[in-house]
Amino acid sequence: HMAKEFGMDDYEFAVHETKTYEVIENVRNQKSELGILYLNDFNQKAIEKIFNDNELEFVELFQCGIYVFLWKGNPLAEKELIEFEDLKNYPCLSFEQGNNNSFYLAEEVFSTYEYKQIIKADDRATLLNLMVGLNGYTLCSGIICEDLNGDEYRAIPLNTDDKMRIGYIKKKKMPLSILGEKYIAELIRLKEKHLPA
């Protein structure tokens, strides 16, 4: 939506879908103005220490429950609520974190959970293919943009009290640019459109 808004003018945007540690590094080194991450009860203390050590601050945008993201052909896709027990016979799909593969930097919310089957990949397209080919799943915020993903995928609530705090990091004492503010406003708009209040 932002790119369309500026479509009549010259512009150069960069979007990096990358590992958690690289998100932090990109903002610390000012390769990126901001980075989108989540905190939860498990990773909060460790991640906040990394933020403080790197002169970064986390600004919470919203909290949400945890959802199971899967292909509409998965046998679990018609459930209204998914239990952990329901997931045991399906592979959990996760983003590979590379050399900084700490539990605290993991992309999946329950990084210390003993998954029976787990597959790590380093790009979104591969994860989506594995969802279809193997009936795999991943855990997420529940925000699915059908304009981009089509109607082939579902986000179904996981039966847990755990919450994700979705937000952005930026350099401390550095205000966001006008474009940064517009980007954050667009994220909030998408959250309001795709997640229940």
C-alpha cells in the first residue's frame, strides 16, 4: 500500500525478510530504519538485553494470541481451535536462524517445545510449499493478507494463554522518518483489518 501511494513519484524502498539477529543488526547499523519483531514471556528478557546493548528500543504495536498457520487442505484447517496434541503428527515449519540459532532468537514462538517433526528453511516460499506438500504448519500472529497470499491458507487459534507482543525496534533517541511513521500506520491498519479486536 505504501509503494502504491508513492507510485507516481521516484522512490527506493527496501524490505528485508531475514533472521531475527539480522533484523537487530540492520537497525543497529542503520541499514534499516526499523525492524518488526515479537516478544513473549520466554524471549523478552534476553531480547531486551540485546536491544539495550545495541542502543535500540522496542515499541509495542499490539498483542495477539498465537495462531496455527496452515494450508487450507490440511486436515486441521476446518477446526475452530487447535490443541498442541492436534499438531503432533504434522511437521512444524520454522525459519532457520543461522549462526545465531539461540532459543531466544527463534522465529517460532515455542522454541523449546519438543516437536516430533521440525523443518527449518530460510525463505517464505519454501515454507509455503512445505505447508502444501507435507501438511506442515507454523505458528504466527494470525495476520494473513489475502491480497498477497490468496485464500489458500488459514490461521486458526492455538489453545494457549501465551501472547505475542508485536512491535518494532528503532535506534534510541532517533525519531522515525515520515516514511517510517507511514509504514507503522499501515501495519496498524492491517492488524485492525485482519485480527479481531
